[in-house]
Amino acid sequence: MNKLSLKELTRQLQLCEIGLTRDTIEYTPLLGVYHRHEWDHGYGTTYGYNGSRRAFYADMREMMGFLIDYYNISDTKEIIIAPCYRYNQFDERYYYFKEMPGVDIFDEIRKFLRKQGVRRSDRTGIKIPVLGNDSILEMLLEGSFRGVSEFCLFSFENKVLIEPNHHFDLAFWTHEFDEVRGIINGILPKYPNLNYYDMYTREEAKW
């Protein structure tokens, strides 16, 4: 693992024509996958799918399995972990309110960032190999799905930015639209609980 400067991360995103802000990301083609249960900020909330903690982690394992399959089939060797267009590492409330749900995963991710020399509110990236880092990917998915962290998973080699978010969603921002769609649709039959959407049918994700 090693750090990637914000300057270099910005350069790579620009080369892939992936938006750098919440305004410009909208000009990047979007497609993605979400779970039929449509969780919203994780378990124990009063909105979204109101399932149990056990159900949440079972569903998260399905999303994790899909992500690993995608990386394997797309031959993604390494990814860069960074907020990218989302700008912040975490929902800012977690810096101030220690009794909020999700503080456990907040603390776990902060410990990981500190170990990599990434400071609070730092927008630099952390470059990691995909192979052998399932536990890191799972940690980041949990943080995003519970509405705690705001990291993206960027592959410069494949020109794809994957954004896990609190809608239990894996959003793919990329100009390699047809290629990514083909990979996703090839994987989905293995995961009957997962649904596809794209920028033309975005309402399906219920954002």
C-alpha cells in the first residue's frame, strides 16, 4: 500500500474524464447495482429496509461477492481509495457525536487511515492491490452502506470509479459504459437479489 497525492489523483481522474466535484460527476456516465432490500444507512434505522443486523451483513456479503467477481472478471489489479468527488472522508457528524450508530466502523476506518499516514479530512488516495485485501474492501463497503464513510474505489487502469453509498448501492462512474455493463450483466445471474440500473433508468435505484 502507498499514498497517492491529491495532485496525481486529480490528474488520473481527469485522464479518465471522471468528474472531480458533485457538479461535474453528473457528466460522467453512471450505471450500478443495488440490493433488492434497499437498505438506507444500514440496520436499525427508521427508513429503508428495516431488517435485522444479521440480514444486513448477509446482504452485504452478497454485494461484496459481486464486487470481487467484478474485479476478477475486469482484471483489476489495484485500486485507489479516496473520497474523490464526494470530497469528505466521513459524514461530518461522526467527528462530533460519539453516540451515533456506526461509530464502531468509523473508528475502524480511522485506525486504518492513520496507519497509512492519512490525516483527518485528507483527500489523498491510498493505492492497494485488489488481491489479498478483501477485509479492507469489506470494511469500506460496511462504512459506506451504514452511511458513515464516503470513500470511492477508483481504478485508473480500467477507468472506473466505484462509489459504494448509504443506499446499499455500488455506483459505477465510467466512460467505458458498454464494457462495464457487459461485465455487470454477466455476473448478475449469480446474484438474484441484486438489481441493475443505469443513467437512463436511474429512478430504479430510488435515489
